[in-house]
Amino acid sequence: TYRYTDANGCSSSTTDVFTIIPKADKVNIYPNPASDGKLTIVVSPELVGGKAVAFNSAGQKVAEWIIGSRYSTYQFKWAAGFYLIDFRWEDTRVIKKLIITR
């Protein structure tokens, strides 16, 4: 909550909710587990332009896409389960686990 008073003595306040994303291995996925397949992926600048490849628990590729920006929201229709997402660009590679619950 932010409160302020201007030079004329008028006061007001506002409240906003923020999500703090901890810095981690160049990639953050949240929420994780994702209850409905909707999630946000935040990557470090050096991964933008690279590729993301997702695999299910059987090792089958279920998706592949180009990382177009640092912050992206996705709605995956995959079944509930455990997935690995492999993020790559040049010499940088990060593998993240994702759990989808339904």
C-alpha cells in the first residue's frame, strides 16, 4: 500500500499486488505446479532468440518454440504430469522441471 499527501494537503492511497520472481538458473517458470496449464516463463536476456523444447515423462517431445521475449505467458493443453523444458541458445542451456495438475 502506498500513501501520499500532495502540496495542497490532499491525501490518497493505493494498493497493488506484486509477484516477486526469485533469480534462478536464467529461467523462472511460475506457477509451478501449474493447476490448469497456464504459466509464465521468464528468461535471462541471453536466452531470447533461442529455442525451448518440452518433453513429457516418457521422453517424447510435446512442443518446441522460439523464445521471443524475456517474459511470456503460455496456456498448455498438455495432460497432467511431469515435463522437462530444455532452453537453449548458443552455449547456454538450462533444463527446468514443470508439473501440470488438472
